[in-house]
Amino acid sequence: MNYPFWIAIGLLMLGLYTMIAHKNLFKKFVGMSVFQTAIILFFMLTSVKRGADLPIVSAGAVGASGFMNPLPHALMLTAIVVAVATAGLALGILIRLHATYGSLEEDVIAAGPAPADAPPAPGAR
Amino acid sequence: MGAHLPILPVVLPLVGAMLVPIVTLASRRAAWPLAVGAGLLATVAAGAGLVSVALHGTTRYAVGGWPPPWGIEVVLDPLSAFVAVTVAGVSTVGLLAAGPAAERLPRHAPAAFYALALIGLTGFLGMVVSGDLFNVFVFLEIASISSYALVASGGGPALPAAFRYLVLGTVGASFYLLGVGFLYALTGTLNMADLATRVAGQHASPLFVGGVAFVTVGLAIKMGLFPLHGWLPDAYTHAPAPVAVLLAPVGTKAAAYALARTLLYVLRPSDLPVATILAWTGAAAILVGGVLALRQTDARRLLAYSSVSQMGYIALGFGLATPAGLAGAYLHILNHALMKAALFLSVGAAALQGRGPAVHALGLGRGMPVAAACAVVAGLSMVGVPPFGGFFSKWYLLEGTVGAGEPVLAGVILAGSLLALGYMYRFTEEVWLGGSGASPTPAEDAPKGGHAAPGAGGTPGATPSAVAIGLVILAAVTLAAGLGNVALVGVLAPVTGLR
Amino acid sequence: MDLPSPLPGLALAPAALALPLIVLSRRRPAVRETWSVLASVLQTALVLAMLPAVRDGARLVWAPASLAPGVPLALRADALGVFFATVASALWVLTTIYSIGYTRALDERAQTRYFGAFALCLFSTVGLALAENLLTFFLFYELLTVATYPLVIHKQTHAAVLAGRLYLAYTLTGGAALLGAVAWTYALAGRLDFAPGGILGGAAAPPAALWALFVLFALGFGVKAAVVPLHTWLPVAMIAPTPVSALLHAVAVVKAGVFGFLRLVGFVFGPGLLDDLGAATALAALGGATILLGSLAALAQDDLKRLLAFSTVSQLSYILLGAALGTPEAFTGGVLHMATHAVLKITLFFCAGAIYVTAHLERVSQLDGIGRRMPLTMAAFAVAAFMLAGLPPGAAFVSKWRLLVGAAEAGAWIAVGVFLVSTLLNVAYFAPIVLRAFAGGGGPRVAMAEARPAVLVPLLITAAAGVVLGLQPEAGHLLGLARAVTADVMGAP
């Protein structure tokens, strides 16, 4: 039973569920982060080999098959950077959203911006 | 320089994006020509690439000199060069026409707009020329993040639309990444050509099936293919007009290209029902998008659902996978980009004068002859009236469905034309009504093309020349794409098989 | 004998060049109108230049480019194409002069758009007449739809815009059906060119498929050819200015639909295949029904132009019935009727327009005594109506007689009956107008007041042409051309 694989899948499902089920936009964002993390985790699982060493050349080097695959780690660094950038943008949008609408709940936002802060609410959406 | 030609379309906009904030320190008005110049250079580079491919065949370029399959490869073949020229060209026209609207933005906003737009262009072009699956993901995200930010720059209702776009877009890109992960686990390589050979015998493996599934779903989300299009209507409706002109024609096309490249040339899952699913989903998209577009009163939302419908044509062509079907789908990538850009631009032109966004309030017929004429041309192309480009992509798709013995799909293509007639007619009917037509309603969700002109009662002002030039270029190329469709099909022949 | 020649392409040039010139000279009406007149005259001359070669059985080919792989953008002037192009172009000359008078008299708005659209319409008409293959034909056919739209909504009233909507809905839907049919034909036959005797003969397809294909084509052409029940747009489109109704909706657009049917019967399916399928009978039945229903509807109309519209609906199906009957005489009669009906119907419309311009009357019930006020106009109307009913020695008698003979030859006695009943119905709805115009109304004597010369002269010319055609069908080589078409299609005149 490949536990790490199922944990990654479990986190993925959890993240998806959170994005769909919760009405609060920040919680959706958290769900999205968990979802992205799960995928990163999954990718990294592809680098693991039984009994393999860290992919750092040292005196006791045994050849490529004795090292873990470093490529997924490198790829995932990029993916993490992407996730961070996305997170930064998402949080920035959330801050502006809160300033305009006064709330981060989906249904409140759908009803229109808060009268005090923003242009008059438009007609029926 | 010639040796580095394949990478230039990606590098030039990136350099431009980095220069934009610097030049704006010196002069606020320098950002626009810089952006247009960067776009133009990228288009020229992509065009040179297309010519080179037509003359010499596929060109491969190893980034940083690292040889594939370990290094990242940039590949210019007929399809990628064709789509690159489309993306770069339409984006450049969009940047050109964005000038008047961007000028009205406060303080540093224009610089941010152009920088983000150029980063987005970098991303889209990078997706198109990349020969490595993970590289596609990276550039996909680069383009997407800039898209989310550009949509959000509209403020007000654009914010929840941008957030939704962000979440759904990230889900899509992450699914793509997951799929790539499956395929990497299966084959150990990320290079497209290498993976194509390695995956050939592995179709039975669950990793293959999973990889195909996730890649397809992920890219379908980014492409806006029904039923995964949820982010599209709100994003296109509430985005500022210049942003819509940049994003709507190009973004979904780059994702469609990625889908075609990955499914049809790398993975080729002939024993899985992927092609059938794509074709019928495309058919559903054509009909659903068209019907929903008919019911819209907001012009931008109408165009958004129209995009959903038109992406269905492209998916249908991919699903048919016959030479004619592919030729039709690829031509439609070009034609739809041109049509959508022209239509969103005419809405933007109306917005600059404080009109719209309701369809009946656009007032295209009043004092905006260029916008009106180009909107009519785009509408005719959308309906599929010859000799405009839109007719020919439909003709090839029709040929493909009839040749494949699928009368229902052929009927759907024709029904789609009629639906397009229905919604485009309302769009352009205003052109003929001249003096009549309701007055615009500025309070209702005014398009963020910049602040509405004072006296927003629909005072007919002149369309700024940049916008007019952009519209004319798009309309002219639409006609040229139609009359010259044989030349285009000839260029694409190596990847479609249609002579 | 296919001879390469620039003439077909040149024939397109006058109208194509006229359009930008008209737009550019929009501020100088005299110059602008000159372009229209020049273009129409030049176009007619160029089309007539192709007559000699075509009458001898040659075909002039001009294929400058490729439309799609395997399908060229090509014009091939054969007997049928030159026949239609001649009729349309010659009548354009007269309509232009008439239009100038008409629009000036009414001080119409948007005249540049009007004349420009007319030029584009005639460009499209010649293009589809001379088209070598179905795809080129389709291109010009749809262009014709688009070009006529601004003319239909010309008045820009609410009613006009609604009429335009209906017009587009019908014609573009028909266009979609036609496109499907063209694509299917390409898949079945591997080619799209118009070949005498048809190109579907060798297609490996079950009869049901060929029937379905035929139905699609019929839908596509049937809208423009105003076949019942696809005819509804035609009476509604009468809201357009009368010259538009005259040229386009009596000559160019509707004849384009009928022309499409002739191409379908003679050059795509072929009379033999249609007969085998039984589709010929279906087409004949459809044509016959339209003839009768159109005439019956005309009886009930009070609006003069709507009456003429229903009369057109009815008369167009004479051609369809002729084509469907399958005998040489009937086919020749049908083709000839394209020309005779055009000349006569345009006369009637011109008269209606003249009445509107001078007396501002549109309804039949208002026309009592108009004959005394406008004797020349009403005389022309009477002559044209009389001839259109098919009574000798009118122009339409020439075509109708051949249709009758052809029907008898085919043993199609129902068709013979339909033609005869239709003649009676024609008389029934035209005679009251003529009688009341001259004999009706009892009021004080009104001074004679014809329309201005630019409006009056064209209608006199067309009426005279009708008389001439009736007495001498070989005038303008029309009968010879019609015979050549039949020879093409059936192998015997």
C-alpha cells in the first residue's frame, strides 16, 4: 500500500472539496493551496527510490541508480514559485475584495459592493 | 541572430515588459510605443520563423545550449509557428488599440497594464513554441497570472470574477501538471518528441490513461471548453475593455494549441475514446454557447458565450482528427482570434464614448463608421459568410465531418452558424438603426475602459485613430485569411495531412 | 470546348470598381450616378461580348485562384450563365436610370448606400451566374444576400428593420442548408464543378442519401426561389423601395434561386438521376403547388406590390416545373421564362413605382381611374399584365407555350392543367386592376400627369421589349441561348 501516494491523493481531494464546498473566498484560497501542494507532493514521490541516497555527489558515490531523481525536485521548485506568485496575487485580490465589498462571503459579494465604499450597486446582476 | 530565431518571440516581449517600468520613470507616455514595438518585433520574429519553417522545415532550438531530451527545447514547426504568428499579431493589434483607453488610467496604472500585457504575451508565446511539457506549464502559469491580474485591474465586479478565474485557472493548470507528472512517472522524460516515442507502447498503463485524462481536463479548463468554461463569462464581461481585447482572442487559443500538440502529436491515445469525447463535447459547446449567447443583453457577456461556442468548433476539429477537420480547427484558431478581437475592440470603442455595455446601447451606427463596418465584417465572418475567413474554417470542418460520416456533427456546425446569426445580428443591428436606439445606461456596470467620457449620454465622438487602425487591420486580415486560406492550409499541410 | 478567356473576370470588374467609386463620390450625386450607369452599361457590353462564343457551344473559363484545395475560384461562362447574366445586366441599366429618377423624385436618404449596394448586388449576380463550381457559386450567392440587406431595410423604419430580420433569417438559414449540401456533394462526388448531365451520377450512395441531399439543396435554393412554404420573405421584402423590388426581387435575387435550381437539375444531379430517384416528380409537385398557391394568394392582395410579389412566387415555379418535367421543350420553356418573366415583371414593378412617385398610391383599391391620369404608364401595365398571363402574342406566351408542349410531351396532364388554371388566375387578378384603372372612378377629369422621364422611359422600354420578345423570341439571341442550354443538359434542343 503506497501510503504517500494515497496521502497525496487525499490532500488533493480535500483541497478540491474545500474549493467547491466553502462559501468563504479565503477558505477557497486555502483549499486551492492545499490542492497545489498535493500535486507537488505527488510529483516528488516520483523521485523516490528504495534504498537510494540523496542526489549529492560525495566520496561514496555509487552511480546514477543509487541516487534519488533530482529532476522532480527541480521542477517542483518552479511549481512552488508559481504557487507562491499565484498565492500573492490571490491574497491581493482578496484584500481589494474585502475593501470593496466588506466581506469575503460569496453570497454577500454576489449581492453587490458595500454602499459606503464603492460606486452605487448596479442593478440586478 | 538567425540561430536564435525560435526563442526571440518569447524573449522580446519579456525584455519589453522589464523595460516598461523603467521608461515610464522618464516619460509616462513612452510605455505605449514601447509595448507596441515589443509586440511588433515579436510578431516579425514569429513571422520570420513561419517563413523559415515553410522553407526549411521544422526548426529545433536548445535553450542555453543544453541538448534535449535533458535540456529544454523550443520547436518551430508549421503549427507552432502559425499559432505564434496569430498570438503575437493579434496581441500587437490589441496593444496598439489599447493606447487611448490605457491613457485614461490613473498614475502608474498604464505602466502596470503594459508590463502585465507583455508578460502575458511572453507566457502565451512561450507555451506555443515550447517543446517540453513542463516548460508549457511554466509559461502557461506566467500567462495566467498576468491574465488574472489584468482582469482584476478592473476593480468592482471584476474582482470576484478575477478571483474565480484565478481559482479555476489554477485548478486547470494544476491538473495539467498532475497529468504531466503521471506521464513523467511513466516515461522518465518531459521532452515532447522523446515522450512521444516512449509512450507509444504504453497505452495500457493506468499512468498513461491518468496522464491523458488530467492533461486533457486541465487544458480544457484553460481553453474554456464547455462544461469547464465557468470562469470565462464573468472574466470577459468585467475585464476592462483593453484587457478583454488582449485576453479573449488569445488566451484560449494558446491553451487549445497546447491541447492539440499534446493530444494529437505527443500522446496520440487512439485506443482511448478521447477523440470522440472531444468531438461531442465540442458539439455541445457550439450549441450551448450559442443558445446562451442569444439570451444576453450585455454585449461583452454575449461575446463571452460566443467564445465558448466558437471554442467548441476548435474542439470538434481536434476530435475529428481528420486532415480537413484539423485544418478547419487550426484555421479557426486564427479566424476566431481575429473576429473576437475586432468585436471586443468595437465594444471598447463604444465604451470610450461612454456607450454600452448593453447590446442595444452600443450605438455603433452613430458616428462610428469604422467600428460599425469592422463589427459587421467580424459578424459576417462569425456567421460564416464567404469570402471572410470564418467561412473557410467552417467549410473545412464541414468537409471533415461529412467525410468522417458524421451527419449529426455536420448539422451541429450548421446550427452553430444559425445561432451565430441570431446573436451577431442583434449586435450589429444597431449599425443600421442610425438615429433610433435606446440611450446608454452609464450607471449599470459601466465598462472599465477608463473613465466614461463626460456627458455620458452617448455623445458621438470620433473613434481614436489607434482603435480605428486596429479595427481596420483586423478586418483586413479577416478578409485576407479567407481569400488566402489555400496558402494557409498549404503551410499547415505537414501537420494536418491536408494537401 | 473550354476556352480560357479573361472576359468572365472582366464582366465582374465594372460593378466591383463601381462600388468604391460610388462611395468616394458620395458628395457629388451627378458623378456618383454616372458611375452606376457606366458600370451597368459596361457590364452588359462585356456579358454580350461572351454571347457569340457561348452560343456556338464553347465555354469561356477564367480561373485565377484556388478557393480551397481541389476547388478553384473559377468562372466558366456557358449558355445558361450568359443567359442569366445578360438578362440581369441589361435590366440593371434600365433600373439604374429608373432608380435615379425614383430616388430624386422622393428625395430619398442614404442614396450612396443604395447605389453602392446595387453595384455589389449586380457583382454578386454575375458572379453566381458565371460560377464554374458550387463553392464559387455559394460565395456569390451569400454575398448577394448580404448585399441586398441594406436595400431591404433602406427606409430604416421599424417595419423595414423587421422585414430585414425576416429576410436574413430566411436567406441565411437557406444558405446554411445549401452549405451542408455543397459539403456533402463534395464528399460524395469528389468534385464540385457544374457538368452538363450532373456530377453525382457515379456517386456510391444509397437513394435515401441522395434524396436527403436533394432536399437540402431544395431548402437552400428554395428560399431565394420563393417556393412555397419558403416564400414568406418575398411579400414582406416589398417594403424596400420599388426599384429594389423590381430588379432584385423580380430579377436578380429570386432568379438566382431559380438559377440555382436549374444548375441543380441540369448540372449537379442531372435530369436522368433526378428521374430515377423520383425527385423530379417531387420538384414538379412543389412547383405546381407554388404556382397555384401563389396565384390564389395574389387574388386576395390589395397592396399592389404584394400582389406582384405573390405573382412572382407563382411565376417562378413555372421555371421549376419546366425543369422538373424533363422534356427538352419544357426545359427550354423554363429557361426562356426566366427572361420573359423578368422583363414583364420589371415593367409591372416600374409602373407600380411610377404610380407611387406621382400619385403616392400603393393599394389596388385606390387605383380607380388612374389610367386617365397616367395613360402611358397604365398602358404599359396593361400590356405587361396581359402578356404575363401568357396570352398570345406576349413574351410570356412564347415560354409558356413551350412549357405546355413539353408538359404534354411528358404526359404530365396535371402540369398542363396547372399551367392553364394559372393563366386564368393571372387574368383574374390583373384584369380588375386594368379595368378599374381605365374605366373606374367617376370623378372630375384629372389632368394627365405621368412620372418624370427617368421613371417613365424605362418602363416603356421594358414593355416594348416584352412585345418584341413576344413577336420575335430570337431577339437578343435569347431563344437560341435557351435552346443551347437544353442541348447542354439533355443532349438535344
